[in-house]
Amino acid sequence: MLICVAVNLFPCSARFRFRYIASPYLIGGFKFDLRVYVLVPTFCPFTAYVHTKGLARFSTFKYDLSSLDNNYSHLTNTSLNKKSKALASNKDIVGSGSKWTFERLFEYMSASPRNVDTQALWTRIKEMVLLTLLPVVESVPSDRRCWELFGFDVLVDADLRPWVLEVNRSPAMAVTTPADVAVKPHMLTDMFEIIGLDHAHIVNSSSSPSSSSSSSSSASSSSSSSSAASSASASSSSIPSVMEQGNIGGFELIFPFNKRVEKAAARLAAVHKKHNVAVGVGIGATSKASTKAIHRFQSVVIDSLHKRRQRQQQQLSHEANGDVDEGDENDNENEKDEEWDEEEPEQAHSSFATHTAAVGV
């Protein structure tokens, strides 16, 4: 399987580098990947969540580099392995079937002889997801209806480093195994809550109201529109921000992750709406101001990620030495407020590339 290991994150280039990960982390001799569910309820301003429930998908034959023609040994796709004659067999450690939940996977990895720090692994996966999404922000229209659920397929190598295999739009939601039952309904329920759809809303939307009730509703809404607008305006200040809401259900908020990047996303959204009024036009497709804004946004996010990684490493060092680290997780929020025009796009490119390499998931 070809793994994308480096991507030029700038829109002017389509260069990719690939390599085969020949030493994956194995369980019972079997290769597996992680299906990570990622929700982006809006790209303007950019917001992203990762669900804590997901699936580990196993190959059904033991990993063997001497048999590269055996897809059941090297591929973890459920659509393929459900046809394997070994699917129902009681495989070493993995057992019957080809799916585990994240809970079962991380419990096994933590208790294994390697004593894997699954929290650190999960943090790296979330950073990798964010870095993968970041270049897409500029190409999505400034439209509140543009949301998407992604299925990230992630491979963990023998050194416990995660790699993105591929990103699936609108991932399969079929429920055919106990692992599916334990994961997908809960994830979908949380997704509907975030994007503003609940079961009652879906049921009501699918029914057809009579013309009389529709007419009555129109008259009612017309007569009360001004009062509703006033009420909405009065209550808008009391609506908590995405940062204040934090995690919702099983979805962990991965962006924005501090006030600095939240402000940068809001600024980018303002530029987006100002320079791209037509629905269907991405921010990178128009003005120089828009191009400069997206590059500045990317640089701020990468710089913040890099500094967060440094703080985490410092905290681990303090804990190892028995020291008390009183640093604030949002120290970088108090830095000088960035000006959107303080860097030319070329300089922002250089800064972005440097910080991306420094974060290095």
C-alpha cells in the first residue's frame, strides 16, 4: 500500500512523495489501520472535531512481505476482507472477524509488552488530521451549509508513528458487526447534534405540511419576523463560542485549540466573505488579499502547533525531573496580535513550511 508521507501544502503545486511502510505495528502478526471519524461542521470559520470512538480494521491473513500478491495479508479494507475465508476463524489475539473498537485496541496496546502510550499516539493522530485538513480550508466556499464527515484511514508503524493512508469523504455507515454497533450510531448521534439536526427535526422535515398550515405559518412568521430578529440579536451575545462549548458528545474539538488560532480563523472568515461573495468560489480562487490571508492563517496555526508541542515536551521533562510546571497552555495567546499584511505571501510560505517540518507528526 502506498503511503503519502509528504505533501506540498500550497495550492500552486501538486507534488506528492510516496513510500511503502514495510514495518507496520502488528497485533498477533496481523496488519491493521484505524478508521478515524472527523467532522468539519464549517470551513468558514474553520472548525474541526475528531470522534473518540472509531474502528481498527484488520487484515485476515498474517502480514508477510514474501507474499505481496496476497491482498488479505496487506490490505485492511473491510470491503475486501469480508470475502476472506479466514474472516470467521479464531485468529491469534485478533479473534473472529476483522474489526475492533478503539477502546479494545488502546486497551490491548497499553497492556502489551511495549506498554504503548496510547494518549500520546492519539495526540499525534489528531495533529496529523489537522495538518491534513489545513490546506483544504481555502478551496471550500464561504457557505454555512458546507460541512463534511471524513473517514481518515491511519496506519501505525512499528515505531508507533501514525501515517495517513487516505481520506474518505462520506465514509460507509453500514452496521454489520458488533464493533460497528458500538461505534457508528453513537458517532452519528453526536454528529447530528453538532450540525443542528436531531431525530425530531429529521422526522418533521420529511413530512409534508398542508397548504393551509403552510399559509398560516407564513403569515405568522411574517408578522413576527422583526421581533424574532430582535430576540435573536439580543441572545447572540449569550451564545457560547466553539472554544467555550469544547467537546460535544464523543467528538473532541481539535480546531480551534486556543484563542490565538480561533481569532485567526475568524479573521480569515471575514476576508473570505468580503472577497468571495459568490457561493461556490473558494478563497484561493480570487484576490491577492484572500491569498495572503490564507497563508497567514496557515502560518499562525502551524506556529501555534509547534509551540504547543514544545510546551508538551517541556512538561514531560519537568515531570521526569519532579519539577512543577506552572506554564499556561495558552501562553502564546498573549503574544503580539498578528497583522494580516505584515508578511508577503512568499514569506508566509517559508514560515509555514519551516513550522510544518518542526511539528513533524
